[in-house]
Amino acid sequence: SELLTDETVGLRLIDRDDPSTIVLVASHGIPPEMLERVRFGRVGDGAGGQAILREELVVIDSYGSSPAAIPHFANFGVKSAMAAPVREGGKVVGSLTVAREKEGHTYTEAERDILVAFAKHASIALTDAKTVQDAIDQALQDPLTNLPNRALLADRLDQALARAERRGHEVAVLFCDLDQFKNVNDSLGHAAGDELLVSVGRRLLGCVGSGAMAARFGGDEFAVLVEDTSRTDVTALAECILRAIEEPFAVRGMEVFLSGSIGIATGTSRAEDLLRDADLAMYDAKKRGSGHERFHPEMHTSVVER
């Protein structure tokens, strides 16, 4: 704004959920009472929407008479506007727009070059941010099932325990192991086993509500974090998961049958203690063939004694 002496500047990005919609994510010079009216637009609207549509610098010298003009800006007094596309990894994802209220102004070549240069800087920043976010997502997501992985579960468990201590409720961890999974790998191969794990992950998500998070712990082990046991019946959740696992799976044109063992640990102790306790309860459920078991201190005592 200072360099080009334009009163209005805006950065619009394409809505990831609706590629036909553009959202004003940053601006300067737009009054607060007008901001909500122009926050959302369509690709092709105004200089910014045209720059996205055409993937090139767009200049509108007579804004009020342009068929692409946004009425709110024309009424606001915009006389000329210029926009350059902004890219993320080479793909156009938005535009950087400047607008002026001075009558009879024409943007010079130098001004056009300045805006293009700023748009390139914005593109570099967006690309870097996307690269960082992708790296974070990859580090915290199981690449096979797309569920959160062990690291993300542990992080969320720490956060949940901190909130539980402040609010006075308990957290639960359900640790689930597939009982016959090795047989599937041995008889049908690892590709079929991977396909089965993906299906198990989907069914797990079907049982988990908004107050819980499902994760793949590794191998054929899954875990569910329940933030507040006063709002979620963890026993009913364990039974839902077991029923879902026991329904036949279609793998490579064959019906595959599984069962599971689930250990449940609740409390406000350290994350590693809660995970250990749920793991011990899971092994107790597997040994007893009971489907699911809640942790009790004697389980830990017997392991220490052995």
C-alpha cells in the first residue's frame, strides 16, 4: 500500500473445500463494516478473481464500468484495480490485489512489476508454509490408514490429561489388538494384510464419536483416546469396536474373519502410565478370551513379579 500508494490491498485464497469460492484472508484499507460483505467471492469476480481465473496479471483501469467489478468496491469508490496470481508449488491458489480511488489513474509498467514481485514473495511464503504443514502431517499420520499415529496420540493424550487435571474428569485409553491378523499375512500375503488394516481403521472411525480419537499404534495395534469418560461410555465403545471387527471383511474377493482384544485404562496419571496400563489390560483380555478388560493394579503387580 505504501509503495504503490494504493488505498486498498487484499490477499484472496481459493477455498480448499469449494474451489469456485475465494476468501479474503488478509487486507488493508477495507473498513470493518464492509469487510464481511466482501470476505467471500467467486473465481472471476473483480480483478483478484480474474487473476485467478486467467492465471496472469489483470489490470482494470475503469473499475466502475468493468463487467468484472465487485459492486461493493465500485460503490466504495474504487476507480482502478490490479491483481497478480499467487501460487503454491506452482499452482494458482489465490491473488494479491491493489485498488486505487484516484480518478483517471493508469498503472505503469513499474507498478505492475512491483505487484508481480510481491505476489512472487507471497507465493514463496505459501509454498514454504504448505511444505512445513505437509511434513508435520506426514510425521504425525500413519501412511497406510491415514489415522493419527503413535506420536500424535501421545501428544493429544498429554493435552487431554492436562485438561482433565484442570476440569476434574478422567481420560481413557482403549488399546486394541487384532487376534488373527498374523494368519491373514501368512496365508494371503502382506498386501492383503495392509488392505485389511485400512478396513479396520475405517470401522474404528465408525465407532468413535467427537469426544474421542482413533489412532494406529503400529502393526495390528490400534488405540482410542477418550477425552472425558463422564461423557463417553468406554465399555460400550469397546463393545462397538469388537462388534465392528467381528463383521466379515472382503479382502481380495474372500471373506476374512477377525476378532479383537481391547484393554481399557482410565485415570489422570502420566501418559506413558496410561498407555502401559491399557496395554496390560489388553493382554489380560487376550489371555482370558474375554474381548475387553479394564486395567486394575493387580495386573501390573503380576507382571512385575514375573
